[in-house]
Amino acid sequence: MVRAILFDLDRTLVDRDTSIRLFFEAQWHNCRVTHQGLRSCQAWVERLLELDRQGFSNKDENYLTLAREFDLPEETARSLAADFRERFGRAVLLFPGVPELLTELRAQGYRLGIITNGSTQVQRAKIETTRLKPLVDVVVISEQEGIKKPAPEIFAHALSRLGVTAAEAIFVGDNLELDIRGGRGAGLRTIWLCAKDAPFAAEADARVESVAELGSAIVRLASTPHPVSP
């Protein structure tokens, strides 16, 4: 019997791609007030997105690289990196339908949790800004735990706090390696939130292309009795 649903945060509940593009655009406009010679906003944003590598890169190094390429002082790079840590978590957007989905799952009696890799400061700001905190029972952040997905221990921490076993839980995420293989390795069934043209992945027990499809996918998977062994 499935008693709990666990979620990744970025690109699963939070629309990080849209949020970070808007944030980088705002940084360019703010920076241009001081540095009038800055070339196009588009070049700035696209380069930062490239350096960001979907969040898997060092922000201080990214901004130092950007400063060198855009002829900006190192002090500006440090200020931009500090600005990212301070403000990005409070500038994110949820995918449409997320609060409604979590509210409905709660009404159905599921225990809910979030497991996310990242900085405690930034990830907590995202959760508070998007008002996700009252909608879930547990939030597990890698920096705070000292361990990251796909390590099975981070999933075990969340399951323990929810008071359920791996066989009683489903994990939903967008990253095939961290979320789907990681969740499966920890003994959970998994739902892969992926692009329409994503390749087939046998590791995922189900796949959806949007939050709108998650509710029905969870119902179908929860009615399947067999647990997944790691």
C-alpha cells in the first residue's frame, strides 16, 4: 500500500528554467545601470544559462567567467554571486497546478515530502517563497543532511521522518540519474517527469510530461501492488 509521495524540487515542482532566465535578465538590467557598455541582455542570459549547467555548477566561478568575458571587475562578479544566493530562492515560480496537486494528495491521505539537492539557504527560500512548506510533511535538503541524491541514505532519511517504508512510497523527479535511478536504488517506485522526446528508461515505473498528468499517474502506480527492490 502506498502511503507517501516524495518529490524532487527543481524542474519537478519549481519551474527553475523559467525562473532562472527571468532572474538573469533582471541581473543584467541592474548591472547595466552601473556598466553602460554591457552588450545585449540575450548574450548575457544565454552565457549564464550555459555556465549554470542546469544548476550543477559553482556560481562564484560562473560569475567570474562572465565578468572576464564581459569586461567587468571581479568585484562585480562577487556581488552578482552574492545576489544570486540572496535573491534567487525568493524569485522562483511553481509549475501550474502544483498547490492543487499537493492539496488533493493530502486530502487523499498521503504523507508528502520533498528531497532536494542544493544549498540549504537557497532551497529553503524557494520552499518558503512558493508556500510549499505548509503543503508537505517533510523537507530534506542535501547540504543540511550532508548527503546528496542519488545516495540511498538521503531517501532513507525522508522515509524515516515520514514513518513509512520504501515499499510504501513513490518518488517523483525530473532527473533520470539522481531522481529515478536514485529513488529506485533506495527501493521506491518512481515517476519520471520528463520531456516528450525523452528516451525510454526502464528504471522509471511511470513517466509523465507535466504536473497535470501526475495525479492520475500516482493513482495508477499506487494501485500496483508490487514493490520495487533496489
